[in-house]
Amino acid sequence: MVYKILVINPGSTSTKVAVYEDERLDFESTIEHSTEELSKFERVIDQLEYRENLISNVLKEKNYELKEFSAIACRGGLIGPVESGTYLVDETMVHALRNSKVEHASNLAGLIGYSIAKKIGVNAYITDPVSVDEMEEIARISGVKDIERKSYSHALNLKAVARKAELELDQKYENMNLVIVHLGGGISISAHRKGKMVDVNNANDEGPFSPERAGELPVGDVIRMAYSGKYSARELKKRYVGHGGLVAYLGTNDLRKAMELSQKDPKASLIVRAMAYQIAKGIAEMYVVLNGKVDAIILTGGMAFSSQFVEMIKSYISNLSLVLVIAGGYEMEALAMGALRVLKGEEKAKIYTYGVREVKEYGHEKASRTR
């Protein structure tokens, strides 16, 4: 039997759609969303119908019928700190995704997938969601007693690229120390020790600024802005996540356009170089987390296609370790294979449940942290 799997992966600036027949990619498309389009929606959750309709239109154009699909594979959202793996999307997970306190495009994937799956009588799955949590306890300490650092990252691609690196380095992921950097609309810089992601910046709130996120900011200035009376809480959040980074300085979330501007405008050049500078600083932090014992630093994600930008980063870090560039994202393949393993009975889907630890920030009163 051949399994046909629909893969859905909403990102901050695009929605990726793919169709796999077992391990073979049959079709893939990226639906781009401009800043102007997304600015029409007050909240990320408000984009749900808009994005589902775009997916349906693409499938119709390519003559796919929904009843053909054996399962829907979706990017995992912010469902609380969980162990890595493939999970069934059910009502409990849908509730968590709908009520997440943290707005992120990945929350839409399970909701869209569940909607489509219900219409055709199949299951939807997520694999390695954004909130995969393997952080060591020491990494959780923030410096403020009431605030704990959280593991939000591009876990799916980080884990997929770690497996890709096995071939390059001729070692198993479980035997290596790696610093892996996802360079996309958001940026995740992660430390992997012997198969576990032991530290990572919260890609919404921490780390370098990115094409559309502000990254870490001077907390005193943030407090002053928050109490200036000029912004509502939602307006201020949008300024930092969605309208920050390159968007704030250059009016674009596209590195290609930013690089073009940098050739003509010294100010644009400074901003692009500053982003590379901050990324390199973040890599050095994770290098220290691994005690300087790093088998490779891996650059991945869409921005890694820019050899000029990669060279900016490498100019700071090439003396630390071997630097591998595995450009692009392998999320679609990883999602499809996660669902396929379940369909073939090679892996049992995990069931998402509320745990015993209160983490309101993750979207519900109680969430699990499986270690």
C-alpha cells in the first residue's frame, strides 16, 4: 500500500505545502505572505481561514482531491514542553493550540490539519513541535526568580539537520556535540550534546534580531516604552515580533532585498552586518555551553542560501570549529516521515496530555515536561 501524505507547514512569512507518496516527494509549493497581507490580521490565530483557503486553492490547482490523503502531517506548535516525537492531533491538542498565550504561525498547522482530517476521516499528526524541551536545568535560570527561560525553537529543522550531518561527519547524532543555527524569519541557535538539545534561545524573545523579530533588547528601554502610553500591549508585541528586525530598519523581511539595499546604502549595509554579528555572538554562547568541545557548527534555514551573508557570519566563528552549511529547510520531509512511520506501524503516535506543572505561558494551566 502506498500512503499519500499532505504536509502543512505555516511559517511567519509563508505557508509551505507538500504531498508525499511514501518517501517520495510528489509536489511542493511555498505560498509567500507579504508584510502587507499579514498586517490585515490583528492576531496570528485570525489567519486560520485565510491560510486554509490558500492551501485548498493550491491543491485544487494541482488536481489533488482531499479524499486521496492517508494522513495530514503538520508542523507542531506551542503545546507545552514535550519530548520529541510524533503526536496525534486531537481535541486536547486543538484546545491547547487555540488558547496558546504565545502567538506563533506554527500553532495554525495542527488546527488546519485537524480541520482537513475531520472532513476526510483520517488522522493529523505533528512531529517535533516548536516546544520540544530538552534543556538542562541550569539553562532555565533567567536571573529573575519569577521568569524561567523556555525552549521555543525551530526544533523540527534543527533535529532533521542534525541527522543530515551524520553523513557529512560520519558520526551518529547521539555521539556528537553540535551548534545548529536555523536562519529564517526567526532565528534559533541551539547547543546539542549527544543527541539532546540542551540549550536554545527562545526564537520569539531572545537571541539575535532576525528578518522580522527584534531579539534580545535592553530591558530598561522596553519598560520605558511599555509605560510611555504610546502603545497597547498588542501594539508593542507586534513591534518586537513581526515588525522588528530587518522590517523595522529596512522595511522588508526578505534577506535578498536587504542584501540588494546593502550594496547601495551604507545604513542598510550596517544593519545586515549587525544581524550577522549578533548571530555570531549567539553561536559563541552555545560553543561555551558545550565547553568548547564542538564537532561542527551547522548553518541551515533559508538565509543560509546567501553565500555572502554566510561569509559574514563565518568571518567571526570559523576559528571555533568546522562550519557546515546545510541550506534550506528539511521540515517538510521530516514531517512526512514522522507521519509515515506511524502509518506503517514503525512508531506509535504519542498522545498529548496535560501534565502536572503549571505553565500558563504555554497556553493552558498545566503542561507536561517530559525529560
